[in-house]
Amino acid sequence: TNIPFLQNVLSNSQFLQSTVDTQFIDENQDLFIMKPVQNRAQKLLHYLGHVMVNGPTTPIPVKAKPSSIDPVIPPVPIGGPPGGFRDILLREGPEGFAKAVRAHPGLLLMDTTFRDAHQSLLATRVRTQDLKKIAPYVAHNFNNLFSLENWGGATFDVAMRFLYECPWKRLQVLRALVPNIPFQMLLRGANAVGYTNYPDNAVFKFCEVAKENGMDIFRVFDSLNYLPNMVLGMEAAGRAGGVVEAAISYTGDVSDPMKQKYSLDYYVNLADELMKAGTHILCIKDMAGLLKPESSRVLIGALRDRFPDVPIHIHTHDTAGAGVAAMLACAEAGADVVDVAVDSMAGMTSQPSMGAIVACTKGTNLNTGLNLETVFDYSEYWEVTRGLYAPFDCTATMKSGNADVYENEIPGGQYTNLHFQAHSMGLGNKFKQVKKAYAEANKLLGDLIKVTPSSKIVGDLAQFMVQNNLTRAEVEERADELSFPLSVVEFLQGHIGIPHGGFPEPFRTKVLKSLPCLEGRPGATLPPLDFDALEAGLRATYGNDITTEDVMSAAMYPKVFEEYKDFTRSFGPVDCLSTRLFLDGPKIAEEFEVELERGKTLNIKALAVGNLNKNGQRGVFFELNGQLRSVLVKDNVAMREMKFHPKALKSVRGQVGAPMPGKVIGIKVKPGQKVEKGQPLCVLSAMKMETVVNSPLAGVVTAIHVNTDSSLEGDDLILEITPED
């Protein structure tokens, strides 16, 4: 118990200078302000024991084990990396940087391997641990990249929700390792990095903190191309001092005269508005990989003619297999930058292959300046690293690209996440139906621009249709009585903005009935966020170690941040563990090291897992730095077997069952309460999809069989209602 006191003594400046006397303790009362013991080692043992008994804490879509092979990190020369485009940005600012990009001979590349590639192929599950290992190699060998995309999009949410690591720490760590290449992030306009609207000051503050932590280029888009939402994000990024890259989300086919809702004029006119709003770089965000070589030439040619001095940046996905051809066509038509991923992380729902673009442009006026040999070494690292994420790899079910994307228009970044969701909801064997339903859901909603969060809304509706065996015609006919996913209802209320062409009628009116609608930009009416009050609340709950970055995480994702902090308080810094240990835990008799921080390394050996006790727990035994340690872990499977949840009987009128597997996140009624038909009873959540369960009849609630946070399977009994009649 004296150790914290002695640590304070040993760090006291007066003690270190040997100027103490008998009054030393009396005069230094701060010696008694003890830092709480972190107990990180014991917490990590608890986590490892939990994984050994119960399996991974993060949801696993397929039964596959992480590879047992560790990647080889290619050698890096001693000394700092060579200069890159970030030096130009720091020296000349965003405007000078944009001019340098436009004046650059040859084709520039943005590498998406650190963000969109793994979001598309591996359900966004790649951990900072594996990014930071290869980062120095990238800094030394890819210094002439336009940028490295490594943040934003789904990574912010997933880092906390499923990987239990701080997204800001990822940015800080990578910035220290890669000082020479501009970092690029994806900003969802007024939605920042979330799926909802935030007060304007929250978006501005987020961009400010991101820039302070090392972000350089903000690719700003809106899921409906709704200009007011985009302009807010552009202003926030610009005021923070970042490079503003306004992105027009692309759908349809400008070369097909039969698809004219999103015509060439629509895109050129929107680009005009974004130029007036002050973008430094113009981007076409082809999130589903719908650009074909001919439409690439038509669209990019028209934009280059209209804006000869503005850098044009193209983003696509290779789902149909035509990505390399489309990007080469874009470059020939005047694009300055195209997005690629390293070969082993390219193709299918990811970006086109870096190696292919480098090889195809070598010796031409589009030469990228990259060395193919370094691309191969970079790719080899990721090929082996990808094996560590086998449980999340889209190749478990998707063996090739698929040209049906030209019909269903599912964004590449959503494809694997949608498949993941389908599995978690028991629809894994119906994914082909989900894809077809996606196209039908899109038509129901009026043929939307589909990218987060609008793509999630279409996906939620598609899974709802498959889950309940509903056709498009049946949904339209029964729209006034169905319990639609909350995201669909809020979209129709106007919560994410106004779609091009307006809302679908009479579908909207039938779904909303008497619910209120928002007019104009959704976030414009929200009161400013009180950051001081938020920080005070966090400090009261978690202590004084709360940082500005923590406050921003809580502002973006209050519930997810709370769960992340509670998790790390129980299980410690799991981001220190290797990916194999994090996902699968150690094998019995396996010895390994865990570096908590520089100079603090744990030597651990897993010894045994004990038998189940009467409380449903198992003892897990380790050797930690040569000493025997044990932890008690609740066996979740055994506990579930001890407790049986009743099913709702469809033959019994008034028994309300869960329409899908999920967790109860809100109960809207109480026993004895009178309810009307269609009245919300509770809210279920599964893989970020929220569904309101409405009352199928009028009556009185007689029994509630769930609590908040109850985990339910499909048809589990939620509550019972005695009918009025």
C-alpha cells in the first residue's frame, strides 16, 4: 500500500535534488494524492480469460480462425523519411497545395489501404496494431503519394464499438510514424463521422480537433448530395485549416440516356455550387463502382472543360471488376488523382489495384512515379496480415467481384457490413435475396444517392423486407401498419436532408401518418452543444484523465463511448494485444509478451481453464512475469442454458415477439398501461440497425418479459397485451 506514496516521493523535485529535511512530508501534502493503480496486467488477464471461455468479444460473422502466421515487416532505412506532398502543404497552405497537385506531371494516387480498403473487405476491423507496423515502410517508400486515407468513415465508430481502442490515438500514432504524406479522412458533411445530425458547433469542433491531431485533407460528402449539409462540412474543414475536398456522390450512369434522374447536367451544376462554396479540390465519389470507362470519359471530360484549374480526384470501388479500366479512363480525361489500394487489399468491393495502375501507367505521361518492387513488398505484408482477420473477410462468402452491382448499386464499403448484419440477424443464407431487396427498397425510397447514412437506410429496409418476407408491393400496400426500422422513419421525416427529386409519395405519408417532418437542413435547428457541461459530466464519471479527444468521441457517439470506457475499465488496454490474441485468445501453454508501453512488458503464459462452478463461472490460470495468477470468468453459454426465454406464440393474440434478433435498447410502456394499435412498445438494436416494435392491437399491457439490454432471438416474447375486446 506504500508503493503509490513512494512513487510520489521518488518523482518529487525537492527529493530528487537532495534538499529534503524533517519538514519534507509536512510541506509536501501532494505526496498523499495517490494516483489510482491501473492494474492493467490483471485486467488484460481477465480479458484473455474471457476470450478463452466465451470466444471473441467482437461479433464474428463466420466461423474462421485468425491465421497462425505473422506478417514480415519489410526493412526500413535508418533516419527520417524523404519529403513528400505534406511538406508542400505545410509550406504553402491548402491553396498552394491544390496548385501543386494540378501542376504535377503524371497521375497521383491516394492509398486507401489504411481505411476504405479494409472497411470494404474486412468489415472495418483492422486494428491500429497492424497499421502502425507497416506505417514506417509506407513513409519511406511511398512519399510521393497524394495522400494516405486512414481515418473517418466507419473507422471512428468501429474503433470504439468493436475494437475497443481510441480512434484519436490511431491518428496520433500514425502521424508520428508518417510525417511526410498528407493524411486524408472521410467526413459525412453535417453528420461528421456519425449517422445522425449534430449541432453545428460540434461539427466545427470535430474538424478543429482532427486537424490538431494531424489530419490534413477532409473529403466532405453528403449521403443525398444535399448541398446545405455539404457546405456546413466544407466550412468546418476549411475553418480548421484543412484542405477541403468536396465530393459529389455518383450514382446512375451519365452515358445511359435511359437513366436521367442523375444526368450529366445534374453533376456539373452541383460541381458549380461546390466551387462557389470554396472547395480546394473536386472529387467524384463513386461509392458503388458504377463508373464505366465511357461514363468516366463523359463525366470527367465535362468537369475538366468546366474547371480547368481545379484538381479532380476520383474515388471508386472494383466490385464489378472494371475499376482499373474506369480509373485509367478518368486519368486520360483529365483527373489528377485516383484512389487505389495495395494489391492484396484491392479488388472486389475495395479499390482498384495499386500495382495494376502503377504498371499500366509506367512509361506514359500518366506515370505515377512509384516503384513496383516496393508495391510488391507492401502487398506481401498485407496479404499475410489479412489472414489475421479471416473471420471478417468478405471472401468467406464472396469469391469474386459481381457485375450485379450495376443493378443493386450497393456501395463497396457497405457490402461486407451488410453481409455481416445479415448473418447477425439470421439472414446469412438469404443474402442474394437481401441484394435483390436492396434494389427494391431503393425504388421504394425514391431512387436515392446511396452512401452512409442513406445506404444504411436502404439496407435496413431491405433486411426488414427479407426478414418479414415482404415484397415491394406489399410494403407499399401495408405501409401504414408495418413497424419500419427507425432509420427509415427518420429519413422520411427529413432527418438527414432532402433527396434529389423529393420524398416518395404516397409512401411517405402512409409511413409517417401524424409524425412531424423537418424542413430544410436538419442540424440548423439544433441548439449548440455545451462542451463544458459534457466534459464536466465525463470527468465526474471517469476521472480527470478525460481529454479533449474523449469529449469529441462522447459528442459523436455518447452510448458507444460510454460502453468503450466501461469495457476498458474492466478489461484494460486490449489495443496492446496482438490481433490473434485479441480475437482468439492464447492456446494452453502458449507464452507471449504484451508491451503496455515503452519499457513495460508483460510476460504471460496461459496454463489452464477450470471446470464450471455452481455460479456458472470458470477459473482461468496464467503465469504472469513468473507468478501464478487466476481470474474467474462467467461462462456465457452455460449461463444461457441455465435461463430459458419464452417464445411468443403466434396463436395467442396479444403476445408480442421480437421481429429479429437484437438487444433491447428502450422500453416505451409499463405494465397496466393502455396502448393503441401502432403505438411504440420498445426499440431493438442489431448491428447499428434500430427497429421500433409497435403494438399490433389496442389493449392493456399485462406483462413485460424483457429489460433494457436484454439480448433476444427472433420471436422471443417481449410483452403481453390484453386486447380491448
